Amino acid sequence: MIAAASDWVSSLFAGFAWPWMLLALALPWLARWALPAVRNDAMALRVPWGRRLQSIAEQGGARHVRRMPLLAWLAWTLLCIAAARPQQLGDVVQPPQSGRDLMLAVDLSGSMGEEDMRLGRDVVDRLTAAKAVIADFLDRRAGDRVGLIVFGQRAFALAPLTLDRDSVREQLLDSVVGLAGRETAIGDAIGLAVKRLRSQQDGQRVLVLLTDGVNTAGQLDPLKAAELARDNDVRIYTIAFGGDGAGASLFGFRLPGGEVEIDEATLKRIADATGGQAFRARDTSELAGIYAAIDRLEPVQRPGAALRPRIERYPWPLAAAMLVALLAMAPLPRWSTWRASRCRDDAQGVGA
């Protein structure tokens, strides 16, 4: 019962936004102590019946005189409370937070070292071009949770789903070709992503998989992995990345044997089976356009952190202070005025 009472009090009164304003309560006392007192005992005219006259006059107006400082103090106290901004805790709310949970899977097999991409005026390998585009993609994902999987001969989760996009970017930029092996395990990468996304709410499970080759390693067949993703409501977007037979070059002439095959048909079947889309990027600009298209996916609404808003209650003491001030300045009622007049008549009779 004590805990319930304390919860009720805390919900009714959350405190003051500016509690230091309550120090102003002492200002009238400080002013009275610091300023010299006013002497009013000197009378311009002394009469023998002066004290009697004063006592008779005070019989009718004493209460009015006494109530003035009392109401003034009460009005000042209420004004100080209003200035301190009393607040009340509102009901618990969970505002919706717009965002998506995306798992990025990036191929680090040996073929990603093929230098057939342009970044500005420089010729770079596929992984370097992919890093630049994905880093820009991450910059636009404010509010989203993003994870990173890299795969070659095996698949590894470098970053779990997190709002810290900077750490995901750092893990991506530190990745190098061959880090997970020189072969390509597309099925294992999908299986690991499904395992990581399985705990997320329905509608939030999205995998973006980038590869430039054919599944040549791993224990899980890519199409079987796609069925597993479909059963767990994981939507997969596949990106086949690489030039058309660019290969290596010498003095501007392409050398034979540099072409790397990309299994576009399997990647399309994976995307179709899970309700996603398959894309083909032959250069850096096309890859950037694909990630821009993925960036326009419908956001998923999920509840944000629970909070209790603070409601301002300063109008209450402010209105009370104004009412008290009006009462202090209000004239005496008729019966009090009549009584004061009778007292004055009695005083005049005494003087006569």
C-alpha cells in the first residue's frame, strides 16, 4: 500500500523544472531585514482621547487590516511556486520509431579483388568500389539497425544488428579480400543471416546480399537456404556485382581468362523465393543506384523507448495567486463598511 501511495504521489507530482526559483520566497523577509524600519509613532496632533479613537476605529477594520499582509504573503508564495514550474507525470507512452532491421552480406572471395571498377578517375577492385557505395548507403540509414556478414569459403558475422552505424562502417572498411577464404559460400551466408534475423519481429527481416561469383563452398545449398529464409519470413535482395568480362589489363589491353562467371539465375531464384528482388550491377554507378532503390524500402514501425511526458502545471498556482491578490484588494463588504461608519460616529461622540 505504501508503494502504491508513493507511485500515486510521483505520478501526481513530478517536481519543479526550476526549483531554484523557490529561493525567492525569502525575498520579502530579506527586504524587511535589510531596509530601515519606518517610524509611524510620531503624531501630528495629540489629543487625550486619541488612543480611544484608534481602538474604536480598529474594531470594524481590524480584520481587513490583518488580512492584507496575510493574503499578500499567500499570493507571493503562490507566485514563487508558479515560477518554479511545477510538473506532473503523464501516462506512459511508446512513440513509434520508424526504421528497418537490415543485414548486409558482402562477398570477400578472391574474385572481389578483380580490378574492373572505376571510382572517380581511379581503377579499383570490386571490394573497394562496394565499400564506397555501402558506406554511403549506411550514412542514410539513421534510425535503422544494421548488421554485417562477410563470406568467402565460410561466413562470419562481423557486426550484429545495431544502431551504431559507425562501428558497422569500420568493420566493413577493415575487411579485405580473402579474409573469409578465397571461395564463395552463398548458402552459408544466407543461413547465418537467417539465424541472426530470426529473433526479429515479422516484417523486419531483410537481407541484402552482394556477390560476384557462384556458390563454390559451404555446407548449405543456396536454394535450400532461400527456402529456410522464406519459412522464417526473411526477404532477400541479391546484387550480382561485376563487369562483363573486364578481366585484367596490360597497357590498356584486356588479358584473356580474366572473366569471372556470376550465377545470376540462382540469385534471381533466391530473391523470388523470399519476396525480394534481384539486381545486376556492372559498375559503381549502377551499384549506387541499386542501394538507393533498396533505401526506398517501406519502413517498419516499431515502438520506441517508453517514456512519461511531463505536463506543465504552473497555471494552477499562477491563477490562485491572481485570485488571492484580487481578494486582498477587494473592498470591505457592506456590513463591514456600515460597522466602520458606526465606529467613526462613536469616536466623534467621544470627542464631543
